[in-house]
Amino acid sequence: MDSFKSLPSHEEERRAYLESLPLATEALYPVVKTLDRISSNLACILHPILADYSVVALMESHSVYYYIFSLAIYKLRIPILFLSTRNSSQSACHLLKQVGAQAFVYGESYSHIKEAVVEELDIKHLKMPDIDIDKMIDHPLNTDSDKLLDRKFTRKDLLKTLLIVHSSGTTGIPKAVPWSNQYLMYYSQVVQYTLIKRSQTDFMGDGNDIAINLAPLLKTQSNNLRLGVIQWVPLYSFFANFPHPLMKFSKMVAPPSYITQMIHIMKETGDAQPFQKMRVIMSGGAPTSKDMDEFLQKNKIRFVSIHGMSGLLKVRTEPYKKLRLIECVGFLSSGFSLDRFDSNTFFFTEGSEDHAYMEPFDEDCYQLVVRAGSFFLATGVSNRENGDYATKDLFIKSKIKDDGYIYVGRADDTLIMSSGEKTEPLPIENIIRTNPIVSHCTVIGEGRPCPSVLIELNFEVAKKFFLDRILKSVQETVRKSNTNALRHSVILPEMIKIIPLNAKLPLSDKGTVVRKRAITQFEDEINEMYSDFLSQSNKRIKADHSSDKNAVNIRAKVFESVYRVMGSKALLQNDVSLFKQGLTSILAIQLRNYISEDIHEVPQAFFYEQQTIERIIYALEKITANEFNPVPIDNQFDYQSTTDILNKYLQRASEDLISQTEIVDVPSDNDEEHVVLLTGATGSLGAYILWKLLDNSKVKKVYALVRNNKEETTLLDRIIETFREQNYPVSKLLDSNRIEVLPMRLEQNKLGLSTQLYEKLKSEVTIVQACGWLIDFNQSVSYYDTECIRGLYNLVKFANRKERSIPFHFVSSIAASSGICNKIIREVPMPSDPKIAAPMGYGQSKFIVEQLLQYLVEKKRQLCGDRTTGLWKTTDTYPLALIGGGSYMKKLLSIGQLPELNMTIDWLPLDIAGDAIVSVMTKNGKESVHTKNSYIFHIVNPNDVPWSSLLHSLKKYGMKFDIVEPESWVKESSHKWEIKNIGSLFPDINNAPTILDILPKCLGFWQSIGFYTE
């Protein structure tokens, strides 16, 4: 591979180069062009300030502004030293001196580092400039850019340094590692090249893909896809609050700690769907445990792990768990035995044999060594006389795959935590052993969330002291070792395990503790220690058993607990996130344990939701004001929040809205043409409703409200895209006299419209149809209040008028009443008890709206493909389950596997659901059902079939699979849903076909797009 040929040498070749990349699309170029222009203009602004410096250091939190600033410095051809924000002042100064940095650019949060740098080095310092993208996006290219920026690239530039990263410093002082242009070219191509050579292009993506980047920005690349840059956010908080919006993303890059949290969230919620829909999830820096492998495999998560380090390019990949063994790509189902593959098996990327090799190390272990002169080594990286680089990463050969290697640890005993962060145990052990009461010790924690230490006491010394004195002495020594350790390497008091006096730590011939043998010897005790720390099952809640809870000084105890965790010398701000002030995920567990023991039990997510001291105090005061409930908080659902939100809107409605008794009912004209205001037109059902409204002669015009996704596509283009995906006639959207697309800003005053347009719509519109709603089964009802209910209430105010109030239709869900006990659910308003709705934010939000609206509510159940084409999105749950188990599993096992489930199927074809809703909307006044208890319409299929019949039909149409017992039976509601109201307006629903009737068309559609093959 000629690296120089991989990059154009002149500006005019850029577009040709971009379009030559695999799977490049025209949609990508305008984005790149705009980004190129903004960063070029910023480079011109920075030229007189920084152009004369040889190296610029940058310390700032990652964001899109960080990325643009970096591009600008690249264009000035100045190497950048990217400083981790975890560096201490001492480490930062050391690195600046090491690379000869002449300027230091810093974010406001790192002013204290700047002060130390200025005092010790006296170099140029510059605060990170404010970058106003909204303004810069419209600025033309600087006319002097050709003079100020050198855009020519020659072979001489290949080995020049482009940027400088540094090691973590866990094995000593951080070391700067220069990356050359040549190195970066290989960095950006090796994974893509491997996927192409292995015909695994399904992982690669194209211009329609959107990647969410949760990893350090400059350690990942995103070729030919749109990149979502996420600024700092606590791990648990991100996944707890954003799982279902992840459905918009097709790729994710995340550090190991996020993968751990991702799995925790899926286990906690029981919902893996958002991650199953992704093309691929990539990570690196730490191996995954066998339990994690099993979980990812069982839940069909496409996962790739990369092995590398600061000075070493990614030369090994861990393909998607089970698929890596048979070298193919596809979806997987549960039931594939774990004994068919080895956990943490890695494979060399294509062509790596010329750059790296496995060297025998000890017994059956091999060390990964990179050859001298390899393009995969950063500038100056070598630790052997011949120029080779011994990585100290140890592997054993896989017993399953000849070309697979299983990671087993580090030659230098560096511990790699489950988060991917490293702990060097020897310095910690050396300090602990200075205490004469300690005979031997070993720091452990490989693959764990935090380090711990096993301590063997010196019996002759220990026998002279009481137990409490011994514990205090050991803890004080461990605390002393923590002063020189990185935050993630701190050993907490709970993680100190003193072994019995009659036990011994295993020693080598040299008299040093054999770490792995010690872990094996005390395995049960170690597991119990971590379990006790990470859970709170053993915590006794003192305050909850007190007869006078008001006696608990919550504020004082919160401060006591926080400073106990963060350190007594910490200067903390009460209204700033504790995570911004040094709280880590491990310290959050420790804080939770202290709060649970001293004040009240709180769930694991508590401090991610209440991040400041003031919010923690307020929340605890609210919790302890109620009677003690022995049910753990994280197993309860907060129905009171639903009631509070509903009461809030009912109160507002009594003040804002004209009551039904005051509204003057003006008889409607049977020939009246309708003007419809519609939300949700970019969804499958909403798009179908829009099509049918435009196809209806009684509909004069449709105003479609569409959310602005801030991309370079128009609002109409978003609807057109959905129409094309659903095979609906796009021509219907081209008549500007019948459809007008407006931005959806329902949460704003007057719907975010001008007063003139707002009043115009209020006078024209005859029907409002609210079809759009956030689908996120993990968000709280409070979140739905902010994101959905508030805007819908404004839409209700819009429809409310004294003369002939505008009919308001709302597409609800059976989740709003799935908890009701009745065997048959009538088409009548439900009781005002939030417990009748599903205990999740989605169901509770629908319940609130149903209680608030005395209008027309269409409650739908599961929809499937339509009768004409069988088109059913392949990203929906059931297509993934059916094709994943019945088709893709066949590629792995010669025969597929589908579970035997105890459920009936009443899925309704999407087109029938849409036709039914349009029928309710457009019936005139005489035909409509407007009586007090008759404005609820169940959009469900009255004809159901058992799951076993579906499996029989799948086999009938050629799918081969075994029927297996699921790990747990799926519990489906046995309710029957009355359809009297909807049946009278839309009789066709009584004869709706079942999934068995349209299954051939669904299979045909999936075959036509390559989703299903026999």
C-alpha cells in the first residue's frame, strides 16, 4: 500500500478523492465542504496568533468546537499536543516540556492548569476561543486563505508530525507519542481495509449512516457517515436517559466503561432493541468478560473490539462475538452455545503479518510484538535494539479458531480495569508494605470496576494490637498510597481485604506474591467483597427505622458523606455537578452506600439524576418526608409524578381553555372541505395518514408540522424520504396547494409560528391530528412532560375556540390502559388511576393525555406490514426476531431457531390502521360519534391467531428452524379490545386480515431488499 497515494496533494482534488471513497454519497460532500470552510476561516483568524509556533498544546473538554478548532490548527500545519483533561498540573507541565510546546490553549474549566503552566514554563497561553457556528456557517471563505494556508502536500510531509497524544501515565510518567501523517493515513484505513478484504462491508456504512461517538474524539474515525459528537455526560445518565433516541444512530463508538453501562441498562430495563438495531458498536482498550460476551451474543448485538495503544495502531480486531468463528456477517439469536467460541478472541487485521507477530513468552502465553519500521508504530516508538516494539500484552492461542488469540493480561502486571483504565499495582504495593504490620499484599482488579488489595498481616506485629487499631493502621497506609495514584486507581476502604491470620498469600521463589494464584485462592472472598460494594443488599437503613425521621439532619449528613468520599480538603460547589468536580462512577457507588446507610436507601441511578449537592439534599428531604416503604426505590414506579403532572395540566386547562359548555356548536356542512393540521408525518403511520388525506377529495389542504433535524435537508425532504421508504406515491407531496410543511415547535408560544400565521391556521384548520410522539420506553414521565405533553397542550389550546372548537384527534396506545383488570377493554374513557397504564414514562404520558382530552382518541396496538406490499420495517422488533431466528441463525447452525411463546397475535396491518384513523377524522358531524363516552376508538385487530400458527406458516413458506424453549415465557396481555365505536365508522376493521394472511407479502418484501434469504 502506497500511503502517499491515499491523499490528494492539491485543494482541487478533494472532492474527487471524497467521491472515490467506498460507499461515498453526494449527501456527504456539502457537510464536509461547510466544515472545511468554517475551519479554514478559523485558521485564518488564528494565523497571526499561532502561526510561528512549532507545537501547540490543547486542554479542553471534547465537543464539536474542540473538533473544529483542531481542524483549524491542522490547517496551520502546527502539531497539536492533545492533553487529557485528567492530567494534573505536574503531568501537563512535564508533557509540555517533553514536546517543546510554545503555546498552551485551554478551556475555562482548566484555568488552574494554565496558572501552573505559566508559573513553571512561562509560555504563550490562550483561552479556547468562542466559536459561533451559526454565524460562521454563512461566512464565505476568507479571501486571504490561499496566502495564509499551505494546502500542498508532498512526500516530504509523510513523516512530519500531525498531532501528539500521550500515554496514560499509569505505568510511570506520561509519555508523549507523536503521530505522523503517514501513521494517521494507516489509522483511518486499516479497519475499513480489513472489512473489505473479509467481505464484511455491512459493518462499514455509507452517507446515510449516523454514528454516535462517545469515545475520545481524536481516537476514532468516521468515514462516509454523519457523526454525532456527544459532550461530557455521566455514563449511567446517558444510557438511562437516551436509549431509544439511539434508534436514529446506526453506529456507535464508545469506551469500554460505556459498554459496561450499556449492558447494565439493557439488563435493568429488559430492552436491548435500540442497540440491536445498530449496524455495529465499536470499542477498544479493555477486553470484555465472558459474561459480557454471553450477554452481547444472546441479545444479537453487533460488537467489534479494537486492540491497540497510544503508540501502536490497531492491528487486531475482535469481530462480532459468535460470527467471528465462521467469518460471516449477520444477525444472531439466543440458543447458540457459548462453548462454541472463546471469550475475548482477537484476530489480526488484514496484512498485519508483515507488521506484527506473536512471540512465545511463558508456557502457553505469547506476547504481541510489532516489527521495526511498521506503519502501525507511531514516531519513535521502540523498546528493543532491533527497533521492534514488545507490547507486553499477553495472549494464548484459541482452542476453537486456529488464527484466534485470547487476551490474558499484561507482562508488566498492569491491571486493565473493566472501564479500560489501567492501574499499576507495584507502586501501590510498595507503599502498603512499608507498614510493619503488613507482611505481604497484592493489588488486584483486572476486569473489575475498581482495584482492591489483599493483605497478609505480620503475625508477630499484629498480635500486639486490638483489631480496630490494626484496621486503622492499614487504612491509613492505603490512604497514603492513594495520594500518588490516579483517581481510577484509588483503593477505597471497602476494597481492603485482610486475609485470616492462619492463611498465607502464595509466593514465588523470589518471595513476591503470585497475583493470579492469590486471586484463585481467595476467589470467593474477592467476589463477595465486590458484590457487597457494588450492591446495597447488605446495607441497613438507620434513618428508616427511626421513630422520628425529622431528627435526621439531612443536609449535614449529605455534606458529611460527600466530603467523606471526595476528600475533606475538597472545595465543592453546591450547585455544580459532582461529576464535574471529581466524582467517578466508583465513588458514586461509595457515596450511594453511605447515603443509604445514614439517611435513606437510594437506587444506583440516584446520583446521575441528582448530580448537585443541593439536588441531592432536596430529593432526600422529599423521600424521607414519606412513610418508609420496604420496597426498594428502584423497584417502585413513581405514579405520584404522573398524578402531579396531570393535575398541573387540569388546573391550567381550567384557566386557559373555554369549557365545553361555553363552546357554541355550529352545525357542519356535509360538503365542507377539511383543512388538517398533522404531526408525525415522518413516521410510518403518520406518512400513511398523510397520503390518504391527500388522496381524499374532502380534504382541501394539509399542514404538516415536522421537527427540524438541523441537517441540510428541507422539512419536505424528510417526508419525501419516508414516502420513498414506504413506497408511497411521492407525487402526492408535490402539489404545494394541498400540502404545506411547517417547522414543529409546539413547546413554544403560538407553536413557534408568527402571530399572523398562527391566527391564519386557527381560522382555516378544521381538524387537528396529533400522531407524532416520542417512543422511548426508558424515559420518565417527567421527561415526556417536557418533550411531548407540554407541546401537545399548546396544540390543544390552538384547537380550543368559542365557535365550533376544532376537532382534536390523538393517536394513543394500549399502553395507556394495559394495566386494567377487565377482561374486555371497552371503548370508553378510563378511570383516573395512573396504575391502569403501563409503568413507564411512555404509557403514563399517553394516560395523562387521554385524561386531559375530552376529544377523539385513537388507541392503536402492534402494527405490521400493509396488505398491498407487505412492507414492514426491518428495524422493528418482530421482523428482527423472526428473520434473525429463522433465517440468519440458519447460516450459523444449518438450521434456525425460534422460541415457543405462549401468546396470541392481534397485529393489525398498517394500512388498515391508517384507513380507520382517516375514516374517524373525515366523517361529517352527523356520522361522527361525539357523545360523552364515545370518543375512544380501539385501532386493533379483532381477529387473532396463536403464535404457534405463525411458526407453522413460516415453515410452510420455506423457513427452516427448530422450535426451542425460551429462557423465560413472554407474558402477553390476555385482554380483548372492544371495537364497537371504530367498527361503526370503519366496518372494514371487522374483516382485517391476520398476520398469516399477509405473511407471504412480508416475506416477499424482505427478500426483495435482501433482509431475508431462504
